[in-house]
Amino acid sequence: MSLLLQYAIIALAVLLSAWGVAKKQFPGGVRKLRVAIALPLLREGKPAWLRSIGRRVAPATRTSGSACGGCDNCGPER
């Protein structure tokens, strides 16, 4: 039983590490994945507990014109 627990902990650590790397290296892809997972959970007729999970999974909304959200040519010219 302890070997199974050890493998489960290692698998969890690998998954968390892979998620951190994916968020850092591929932020657009991670955002699209989170939207794809959250949308079916947020549909009408789903139980409240599934919709709450969908709200947690859904990425934060983007605000247009933010200074640090990407290159909108809002910085000083070079």
C-alpha cells in the first residue's frame, strides 16, 4: 500500500510541475484549455456544484487596454 501512495504523490508532483511549466511557457494555450473545460460545466441545467467548479476553472476575464496584459504599443517608443 505504501508503494501505491508513493507513486500517487510522485504523479501529483509531476502533474503540478507540468502545469506550472505550461502556464509559464504557453499562457494562451492554457487559457484556451481552461475555457474549453469550463464552458461545458457552466451551461444551464448543470447542477450548482458543477457550475461552481466551472467558475473556478474558468480563467479571469481579460480587460482591454491593460498596461501589462501584452504588447498594445502603450509603452515608450524606442
